Amino acid sequence: MRQLRGQERVITANRQTSWAFADAFVAEDEALRWARDRARDMGLRSVSPGTGAALRLLAATADAKAVAEIGTGTGVSGIYLLNGMRPDGVLTTVDTEPERQQFAREAFRAAGFTNNRARFIPGRARDVLPRLADGGYDLVFCDGDRLECLDYLAESLRLLRPGGLVCFEGVFADGRTVDSAAQPHEVLRLRELLRTVREMQDELLPSLLPVGDGLLCAVRR
């Protein structure tokens, strides 16, 4: 038993090292580093490089022309999404704080994207999303209020074309999602989101990617 536990520790350590290596695999440019610094200054948590690379890959795979983002932040995830989208694609990004969106505008410009590549909408996602077009989006990325994640899912199903993708960032909640201890309501809501997506087999084809703080993805059938 003692030897087995030692082996388990080695496996766990190797796995953590591998995850860290994978998350840092993609090098970031000056525009991304600038956006990350602004997020850090504002006390915001940006998507990890691994999560950003996954979003870029998914946007490219979907040949995305129209992407909706819930939670602009200072533009880190937006840059990754735009880098994966078609050259004529437009990112519609929603955030409650216009100041964050101003930083994102600067970051997008520094990354070489023209103003017509992004549409910034200030406001609460639950107020903004119902105004967006049915079936008009190739990908919806959700990085907003965790308590509203089920609302985002419902709206995403309406917004996405068949074959489109919905992605939720941060579903591991720093490990609390799988922790058996008592958890706050937002973590319970994430668990409900995971169960709901997994059970919607007739409508969604899901996958949970172990990048960053967990990226839940699903294709609308």
C-alpha cells in the first residue's frame, strides 16, 4: 500500500506538470500580455493561454464568422477568438463594465484588428442576449456571472446555428466543483450546468476540456 501511494503521488505530479506544460504551450504576443496586465490591474482573472488556444482552435475549426462573447474583460479571450475566426468575422462581446471594454478596444487594435471586427455592447448578458439574432452565431463563449450560466445556455441554444459551439469557462471553480465539502451557490449552479449539458444528448454533443479552470464545450446538433 505504501508503494502504491508513492506511485499515485508520482502520477499526480506528472499529470500536474503535463497540464502546466500544455497550458503554457502557446506563446503570447505583446498585445495579449498588455491585456493580461490590464486585467491583473483591475483584479480580473483572464482565460489561461491553454484555454485561449483552445478557443482559437474551436473558432477556426468552426470557420466562425459570427461569435458572441459574454464577459469582455480586457480583451484576452477576444483576441484569441478573433485570431481563430474568419478574416471577415465579427465578435459581438458583452460586458457590464464599459471601462473594461475600452481596454479591450485598445488590445484588439494593438493586435492588428480593425474596429469593424468587434461589436461592443455594454450591459447585462441576460438583457442583451435576447436582442441578438436567432441562429445567427457560430460560437458562443460564456465567461460571465456563474449564477446565470443556465440562462446563458438557454440563450446560446437559440443563438447558435446547427453545428455551432457553446463554451463555458471556469467550470472547475478552482477544484470546488468536484469537492464534496459544502459549496457556495455559484458552484452548485455550475454542477447543475454540467449535469444539464451532459443530459441534453438529443440537442448537444458535449466535452469537458481540462485546460485552465475547465472549459465545457458542446456542439449544437
